[in-house]
Amino acid sequence: LSKPGDYRVRVYLMRNAARRNESSRYTITIGATGGGSAGGGSGGSVPIEDLKGMDAVKAIDAMTSRGFAGVDTITSGSTLYHIYYLASTHQCVQMTTADNRVVDIRDIETHPKCR
């Protein structure tokens, strides 16, 4: 989940079936996995999506100011893959930069150096 808080799941029957007094059996299973939202150290994820499209140097500074530690950098041609870890939320983030811009940023959940 992108933000902590309450979420609502609505289960409904299509209107035409309800008019015919039909019913339907269903099973719903809800769970959460991944980078440390519920039960993580601070109780939620630190937002990162706003960095996409940003100047790479400013984005690196923003990651540091948000508490992330750079743990790895991988280079492929002119593309850089920066790996950041935030222990309090267990977020393991890959920021991809090219032409001095952030072209992608996402929580990859695991990396050997994210610990």
C-alpha cells in the first residue's frame, strides 16, 4: 500500500443480478507483503514517487534528506542504477538515472546490500 491508513474494500452484486434477487458466493483474501509498511519501524513507507523526472543530483540529495543510505550503484552505459536502503521502513529502493534525470524509481523490496 502506498500510504498508511484505513482502506475499504467494497464487494457488490451487479445491478441487473440484484434486480433479479440473485446472490453470489465469493471468497476474499486480503494481505500485505513487501517493504515494511505495516509493522515496519516507523509504521509507514517514505514516499519516493515524486522524484521521478527530477534532476538526478537533486534526487540523490532528496533521498539522503529523507533518511535513505546509498548502498550500491550499478552502471550500464550512460544509465546508473542507485540502490538506497531505509532501515526504519525496510524500503530497498532502486533509482534509475539517465541523461542526469530520474527515469524510474521503485521499491525493489530486496537487494543483497539492503540490510
